[in-house]
Amino acid sequence: MAETLTAFDRRQVAGLILAGGQGSRMQGCDKGLVLLRGEPLVAHVARRLAPQVGPLILSANRNAETYARYGRVVADDTDALGAWQGPLAGLAAGLAAAAPCEWLVVAPCDTPFLPADLARRLIAAAQAAGAPLAYALAGGQRHPACMALRASLLPALRDYLAAGERKVGLWQSRVGGVGAPFDNVPGAPGAFMNLNTPEELAAAERYASQ
């Protein structure tokens, strides 16, 4: 029997901000530290995610001292996977650090306008479907890096990575992930705005000033 929404307990939910990428489309900058309205992107994400979860974890492969201002920093396991292996490598590190929490709610460092009920909606969608994972759906698009998953998925993720696989959506489908709709959330059109380029950062500046 699926858990009910009343079973949501933020003390059993860790948060993970993915900030371990190379920022290749942002001219090699560490995206989480790029400024939006005078603050690093990671500060915007942390401010929205932290009230929804218990411990906050940051996946970062450089500038660890700076990221440590926002939570516990973990790096990819480069010995097992190699360097710069994508978001699932960061997710694996985050899942390992999330114990003893039952759930991990994940967001990338370049989504500064996340919904205030991201964790609750994602976990509720997973619980309602009896699924171990849920990812965000908004505006007709899947946002796979915004997800909630059970910490017990770590062995399955490690096996997937060890097999040389790196695609986020494929892994989510293999473990039975479901979509969680967010179109009725206030501010939904921009809630999952993803800033990969200087042009998208400029658009976010305009959006934030509205």
C-alpha cells in the first residue's frame, strides 16, 4: 500500500543541489557561483530548497569551501567513475551522503526559481504511484534533474553507472520513475527555468525583475 501524503516528514528528507558540472556552455564558469541579481545561483536554489528538507547536501567538484556555506559538500567518486561524469555521478555521491534519510530531493544549481512545495509534490507523486522516484513535469517538458527518490536506489544507480550508462531519463525509467505535474503551481512558467548559457542568465535577470 502506498504511503499517504501525511507521511511526509522533512526530517526524513535530504536535499541535494547538483553543482558538479563543468559549465561548458557558461564559458567554463562554475555555474553555481555565477551571479543572478548579485547572488550566486546556488544561493537562490538553497534558499528555496533548504526550508523543504532536513539536511542539505551539495554535489561540487571544485570551490568546495564556497559551497560549504550552504550545506555539506560531496564530490564525485572519480576513482570509480572518472572525472566529469555528469549529474548521475553527483546523484550517487548525494545518495551516499543522505543516510539515514529515506528520501532525497534533487535540484540543479541553475534552477533559481524552484517551487516552494517541490519536495512535497514530488514525494506525494511517488507515494501515490507506489514508485521509488518522481521527476518534475511542467509546460509539456520533463525536468529530470528535479526529482525525489528513495535513498534505497543507490545500489541500482551504482550498477547503472558501473555499466557505463550516464543518461538520467533512461535510468529514471528503468527504476520505475513517474512524472509529477507542476503546471498548476504559481509561477510555473518560470519555476524550472534552467540557466545554461549567458543568454539564459540574462533572460533570468529580466524574469526576476518582473
